[in-house]
Amino acid sequence: MNSYSKVLAILALGCAFPLCASAHNKIKCRLSTDFVSKYVWRGVEIGSAQLQPTLQLSYGGFSLTALGSV
């Protein structure tokens, strides 16, 4: 298991079991994955089909988003 997979697994577990939550200011977690086709730039194939995981954490009026590409 590489380091990216470990980080994603830890973040997913953190979203499943939030440590602090109050009645009106909850920590919201959203984990999603997009499947994208190959990437072509100026007629040159740069990459093949990929998975792009996204993690978004929000609390009150603030949010933090992390994107990846595998």
C-alpha cells in the first residue's frame, strides 16, 4: 500500500468517525471519485484514463478541498 493510499484511508476513516461535532456547527466531509478519459494536449497523448479522488471538509463558512490523480 503506497503512501497516497494510506493518507486517503486515514482521511476516509476520519470522515466516517468525526471527533467533534455540535448541534449547529458540524464538520461535513465529502469523498468522491471521478473517472476521466485520456488527456490529450495539442495532439499529443499525455496520459491514459485516470481516477481522480476528491476530499472536501467544511466547517461553518470554511471549506478545505484536496484533489488527486491516480
